Amino acid sequence: MPDSRVPRRRRFLVCEPRHFAVQYAINPWMRPGEPVDVIRALDQWQALVDTYRAHGHTVETVAPVPGLPDMVFAANAALVVEGRVFGSLFQAPERRPESIPYQAWFKQAGFEEVHHPESVCEGEGDLVPAGRWILAGTGFRTTPEAHREVQEFFGIPVIGLTLVDPYFYHLDTALFALDEENIAYYPEAFSPGSREVLARLYPDAVTATREDALAFGLNSVSDGRHVFISPGATALADQLAHRGYAPVPVDLSEFHKAGGGIKCCTQEIRENRS
């Protein structure tokens, strides 16, 4: 396939995993007390940041807060579209305080519209902008009521999708946007009706195996050409390369212990386009 895909420069917000640990269990990946190699986590996280910057993307940081071990998973903090910020209301009480430093960062950075949701909503964990609409997950965390709230706030059609496998508890563990027109996803993570919706919307989608999905291959970030992806998702990477994308392996395996990966650690700031 010709080298025709064009990357778009992105602006990302991340949080250093200085306090990263597995202290509680809110998904099947987490085993409280499992040792976390903080030095390795810091090195892996820094490699991700360096890789983004090497590919021309802007990376900004929010300061980590002691006692919030999952704050490194910046994607869960908000959804930002056209410079408007829809914040998070976490389901787990342990994570609810994370919303405060993130909302403070957005306000200090000059974002005037920062909305605190009324319903449980976990940011880009369950909300994926995909061209003309926002794909929205539910079933384990974010509620359908939040989907309606998101649509009212942004004025963008929201497509609700039901997740059914607890290992894929957030939409961003089972699906990611490749560009404005297409996605990659693991069909069996979704209810039968949701699978039909995705097949109708994206007949040319890249579909992943369970093996690649469990390797966090769908917890990826694409700039339209480069796909920053778990090195364990080899079959998915091969498919992407065949479609003309350029897989960029980045190992975030230490974060898999908490059920997270590349996308979980990456909040995208989508600003107004001139």
C-alpha cells in the first residue's frame, strides 16, 4: 500500500507515575499488593513521552498527587473537544479525588468551559471521538445517562456501545480511532447489538484477536499515520502496517498490572481548528 497516510500533530496531557501502585482492585487486572517496579514504570512512561515528542507531538504534564496511584491514567480525567472540557466523575471512590487536580490544570491552562458531570463518566476511558460522532462505552463504568450529558454539552451525536467482558472495562481497552474515518476494535468485547452498530458504521474496520486485545493492543494512540501500540500486539500491528499505518511499539507493561496502557496514560487536548 502506498505511503499515503498523513499524521496530524496532537497535544497530549500526561501525569508522571511517581505514586503509581496497585493498592485496590477495581478491574480484573488489579491485584492489591502486587509489587510495582516504580523505576521501571517511570522509565516506560518517559519513553512514551519521548516517543510522542520525537514524532512531533506536544506533551504537557499535570503534577501527580500523593495518595492517587491511578492519576497516571490521564485519559480518564476528561474528554476535550474543540477546546471544551467535559470532566470526570469516577465510579470508584478511590479515584474520585483525581478530578480535582485535572480540572484545576485545565482552568489554569485557560480553558473556560470545564464541565463537571452529574453522572458517572470516566473521560476518554469510555468516550472516543471518531469523526462525526463520539463513540461512548457503558456496561462497567460510564453510565448511559452520562452519554446524554456528553451529547448535550458538545452538541455532537453520541453512539452508545455496551461492553460485556470485564477485562475490557473501558471502551479504550477494546477500541481506538485510527483516524477520522476508521477504527480498530475487538468485537467480542461488545454486546451483539453494539457489534452490529460498529459493523454498520465501520465496515472496513481493523478487528483484533482476543490475544492482541489482552496485550493492550487496542489501548493505542493514533495520529492518523503512526500508531503507538503495545509491542505484544503483533498480529494487530501487522494488520495496521498492511493498511498503510506505521506501528510504533512502546512498552508500558508495568501499567498492565493496573489495567492500563498507552492510551490510558494519554489525555488528548483537542482545540478549536481554525
